[in-house]
Amino acid sequence: MGSQNPRFNSLDQWLQWQETLHPSAIDLGLERVERVAERLDCRNPGSLAITVGGTNGKGSALAMLEAILLRAGYRVGCYTSPHLFLYNERLRLQGEPVPDATLCDAFDRVDKARGDISLTYFEFGTLAALDIMRQEQPDVALLEVGLGGRLDAVNIVDADAAVLTSIGIDHTDWLGPDRESIGREKAGIFRAGKPAICGDASPPQSVRDEARRLGADLRVLGADYRLQESARGWHWQGRHSRFRDLPRPALAGAHQLANAASVLMVLEMLGEQLPVSREAIESGLKWVALPGRIQKINGRVEQVLDVSHNAQAALALADTLRHMPAAGRTYAVMGMMKDKNVQSFVSALQAEIAGWYAVGLEPERASKPQQLAADIRTVVGAAPVACCASVDEAIDRLRGTVKPGDRILICGSFHTVAEWALRKPEFD
């Protein structure tokens, strides 16, 4: 690969350059990334690999898997995206984000291996993560699919098991206009003869069809494994094992039980290679943490941070808000990307929200606050909608509005949550 000096010496320099390397931010397809992966010999990143795809719930399922496996004593690598605060969050080894120097060294290896092959920002990062895990050789490599499945860079790995958490409407420009087409793309992460777990109890037929075509061993929530809420927590039943009165996951929302049930199903199916005790399962569920997923910050004015940005996630968020009502009113601070369906997102939430703050965000692909506010108004009618140039402006306006007992919901994008959380606002 040559011995020339690295192109850059800092993580920020590498990342800024990667954003400009490829002519388009998204370029689905595996040919370019496969060629570089072959040169790096990084298509088998660990002793055992599990990929997790789906419209919503990927990060939560990965976090639960990671927590349980760490408590079972395994060495775990976990690749996820996007990050909330620091790029380093995208790759964790033994639960800790990798340092800048490790990423820079991997970026240099990818750069030297690619030659004249152009890579997107996501492809470059995925190859670097796989290269780092190949060197570290964890017992288990947990890999989150970025967009779709079949043509996503993560799918160059022939995983030992694949999980689909849910199939909803999102990224329609890339994956198709309906659940059937989206399900077909997402099921592309399944492999012949390998466990394929679907946590959507009503999957589109295309998921079953693709599993059959690929020869995967498909298990679907509600048919092949089940959950039931109980007074002490919840029960789970798989094909060969069952657990009664498990603790609820530490992540908020009833929808997290489906994610947890799918995690237990993949662990049952990999039980011979990856035995896990009930003690590890209970501990992992109790202590799992994932910032920005219905994350509650207590205070005289409660704050709820949630990165949800599509209708399916908004419905789960609305259900959770209903089950943990605020004493006063709930106000929503919302920034979104241009490609998201604002109306369907707002429709799912509107019954829980007394007032809206449409905010501008830093990325160019973010919706302008004026357009976002207009889109919100088409759904909420007479409910107040404020147009704010930035998160800072929304914070200033809210200081004059909220009262003790009220709640502020920050949602619509990873960027909205990150910009708010970095400011750590307090309200008297």
C-alpha cells in the first residue's frame, strides 16, 4: 500500500475531506466499496458478525445487544451511524468510542488501499470501522445498516445473523414509495441458511419473499417468537426457550419491548456459538443507555430529546408521551432535513403538542425554518407555530413561554437534538 505519509493528521481534516471526495453524498451500490474491502481484507471484521437494519429501532437494538454481550463477558465491537456529538461514537470497542488516532490510522489505510476509487463519506467510514475491527478481532461485531440494506456498504459483510427491527416509510427517493419496496431492500441483508429476525409483527410480504428467495432462516415477531407485558416486567417466548418477568429495557417507550424481543431471538438462534445467561440479559436490559432516544432530562421544565424523524417513530414517541404526561403543556422544538415528510411526522404528534417551534439547522440539507413552519401549519391549524432561525432563538423564545410543569420536546433530527444538548439549556 506504499509508505507515503498520511494525507491528513487530524480527524477533523480527514472528515472534511471525505465530505468532498465523492460527487454525491449517497451512492448506493457495493462494487466500489467491495473492491477496497478486498484490498484491506476487512470483510470478516470479527469472529461473529450481526447486522441490524430497519426503519426505526436499529440503534436501540444494537445498544441492547451490546449491553447484554458485554455483561456476558464477550469482546464486542459496535458500528453505528449517524453520531450525535462526536464522530468517534460511530465505532465502540468494549463500549468505549475509539480514539481519534485509531480512526486516523484506519482512514490512512483506506485511503492508500482505494487508489483512484471514489468513496462516499459513509463508505469511507464503514471501511475504516471494518478495518479497525479486523485488527482488534472482537468476539462479536455488531453492525448497523446505514440506509436500506441490499446496497448499503455494511452489506459487504456476510453476517452470521441479521435483524430487521421495523419497516416504515422513509428514504423513499432511494428505497421506493411503499413498504413492499422498502421491505425488499431492507431484507437484502439476509443470508442463506443464517438467522433472519424480523421485529415487525406485520411485515410486508416482500420481506418473507426475499427471505425465501435468499434461503434465510426467517423468524417473525408474533409468529415465531412472542412477548407479553407482565406486572413485574415482560415475558418472552422463542422456539426453544422462554423467560418470565424480565426487566423492561432502560430505554423509554413501549416499542422498545419489540426491539428487546428481537434481540433475545437472535441470541437464542446463535446460542451455540454465543451462549448468554439470564443474568447477563437482565443486567443488559437494566443498564442499556442510548442518548437521544426519548431521553428525559428532569427539571422544573422537563426536556425530552428524541432523534425520531419519520411517521412510524413519531407514533411511538406520541404513545410514550401519552403514557408519561406532563403536569403542564408540551412544546415541540423541531428541525428536519428536506427529504423528510413533515406532515406525516407532525400528524402523529399533534395531539400531544400545545405549540411548535420550527428551527433552522446548520446542514445545507436541512429544511429552512420558514418552509418547515409552513408545513407544520398545514397540519396543526390554529395551534401556535413559531419560526426560529436557530436552536438558540427557540431557547430564548421558550424562556418567555414555558412555566414549571411544562415540557419541551426536541425532535426531528439528530442535528436538532445535538445542537440543543450541546447548549444544555435550563428553564426556571
